[in-house]
Amino acid sequence: MSMREDVQNTVNRVDQGRLWRRLMEMARIGAIPGGGVNRAAFSREDIAARALLVAWARARNFSVAMDAIGNLFIRRAGSDPRAAPVMTGSHMDSQPRGGRFDGIYGVLAGLEALQAIDEAGVKTRRPIELVAWTNEEGGRFQPCTMGSAVYTGARRLEDFLDVKDNEGVGLRDALAQTLAATPDVARRPIKAPAAAYIEAHIEQGPLLESAGKTIGVVTGIQGLRWFNIEVFGKTDHAGTTPLALRQDALRDAVNIIHALHELTRDAADTVRFTVGRMLVTPNSPNSVASHVLFSADVRHPDPVTIDRLGKAVEPAARKSARQCTIKVTPTLHDDPCVFHPTVVDSIERVANELKLGSMRLSSGASHDAMYMARICPTGMIFVPCEKGVSHNEAENAKSADLAAGARVLTAALLELANKEE
Ligand code: GLV
Ligand code: MN
Ligand code: MN
């Protein structure tokens, strides 16, 4: 099937060079050696990225607003003032050693779609709204996907205000600083209806590249559980205190981590288990550790398995603490999500109409789309990234693939924005 001519004309306005230039301009904000970015949520760099996005949006006369958790919304009006918007977006924050595309690609592909539609002079019935979600990564403040969790009512903003980063800075203060840095952006209430949501993202895995496909039609996201595990011991002299008399928090942390690796061992290599963050007190080579806090991230696509594994974490941790007391705090509980068939089909059809090779796949990484799927028909578009590398400064993607994803996004948004109830 071929694409309707007016849709094709709009899609042709997607400008590969402009999208790439914007990506590279954003990549200068928080640039780190090795070609990556460090743009932690609510950091100076996050604030600068927001300001740049707002400037680009205002240059096209799109309206801009922010809610109480700092989610940033850019809207192109529709012809029906009562209609809920079709939404797209992703995030601008990054991992500490993140790449130039994770998150920001979805935001700038969304801006490219809005601009292409605007330049083509196309009227849509529904508004189209681009959102840059706050703190998707969760590298600085845990958990991840905070902005969309609050927007969709899955979590309350108040639940997160007392979270502290590794330096002891509170989210409450960091958020207040971010909001204060944009006094000229209108405030809007946290919750608002959405008609549909599509998020574009690099795949962050190797499947599209190895299959030689340009477009990933994402069918859903695997489930995940996050925990903070704290071990409470007692600090002592490393040279004098007999081992049997110690309450060594780091030694027990190692015991627990070992037990959790055993718990999640999986010959099929489907379970994902990661301890990626650890804070040790007093963190001195010749003092026994008195306190350790570490994270545990467990993922699986099957709801029964992720439930079983999630429930087994605390008992396994308790059983393996030999000298110390522990506290296990769940910080994230997301069941696997399945995207809406209408949106999935529409992405697949548009990719075919644009003669782009596509395949269906499920997401191993988490995304704000997971929460949006709770409130409206949702789907995602993946494009390949080099060797599947992500959460790494070497993350890379081809300009042509990124533009192809933006074209699919543009056509799919147009279709959804003009759909009758
Ligand atoms: C998001 O980056 C995730 O942890 O999957
Ligand atoms: Mn991401
Ligand atoms: Mn990420």
C-alpha cells in the first residue's frame, strides 16, 4: 500500500540534517570524554537542555508549559479545542556515562515531527504534544521513569521529594532549582488526558542491526523491580579486630549480592540482574564498613516470573546476611506492559508504506511509554544503534536511521491526531 499524498508530503518535510544538527548541539550540553554525555536529572546540564528545547519550540510558536515535577510540554494546537492531545516524547537526562541518543533522540524526533507538520501547514483535529519527561534515567535520583509515573498517577510527587542523590542533595531542592530556572514557562497541572502516545528511541540492543532492519515495531516492555538494600554493621580497625568479632557491612553486602546472582541464574539468559550502585561508609581501606547501600535491578518479560523473583529478593538477602542487620526497600515495581494493537499496527503499516524494513520486538530497557500505556493507547518506534551499545559514551546511531524513525513517527502521529473518536 502506498501512503496518502498529503501524509507523504508532510513526511518529506522531516529534515535529516536538522535532526542530526540538533542532536549534536544537545550532545555538547554535558559532553564527556569518549563522545558521550553526562546530563543528570535536575543538573545544570539538564536545565541548559530544557532551555535549548524551549528556544527551539518558541521559534516555531509552539506553546510551552511545565508541570510540578518538571515534565516539559510543547504543543501544536489542533482544530478541535476539546480534543485530548496525541503525545510523543522521551527524556533529556542521561546516565553518568551516557550516550548522545538515549532519550534525547525521542524528544528531538518529536520536535522534528511537529515542525514537519507545521511547515506543511497541516491542520490536525487533535493537538500534538511533545513531552520531555523528568528523570527517566534514575541514575542520580532513584527510581527511574519518575516524571511519567507522576504524570500518569502511578506514583505521587510527594513520594519522591525526600529522595537524596549520592552527595546528599535532596530531590525537593534540585527540582525547585530546575523550576526556578524557567520562570517564563507557564505552569500546568500534573495530570491531563492523552488520546495516544508514541515514543521513538534507539533500540539499545543488537537485534535491528543484526537483522538489517531500520524500524523496530515495539510490542511491549519487560517487567522490572528495583530495590535499595542496606546493610548495617559497625566500623572497626582493619588491622586489629578479629574477623569473628566484626559486623562487616561490606562483607555481608558481597554475600547478599552473591546470593541474588544465584537466585537469578537462568540458563536461558532471559533474566536480567544488576547491582550498579553502591555507597560504602566510611569508605576507607583500613576501616571495617559500618553501612552499605546498594541497588538491585531485576527484569523479566513474563509477569509470573518477575513476580516470583521480585518476591524472593528480600528473603534471599536476609538469609545471606551473616553478621549484620539489613533493610530492603522496594523502589520500583513495574509489571511487563503490552502496547496497544492499534498503535503497534499503525507504526508497522506506516513503516511498510515508507518502504522501510521493520520487525516486531519487545523492549528490554524501560521507558516512559510503560506508564503512558496505563492511561492511553501507546506504542514505540525503535531505530538501530551501533552494535546495540547503550548506557555507554560510545553509543552511536546512523543519521539516516534516526531520520527514518522520525518519518514513521510523523506519519503515525498524523494518523492518530486525525482519527475520529
Ligand atoms: C532505562 O534506561 C532503563 O533502566 O531501562
Ligand atoms: Mn532512554
Ligand atoms: Mn537510558
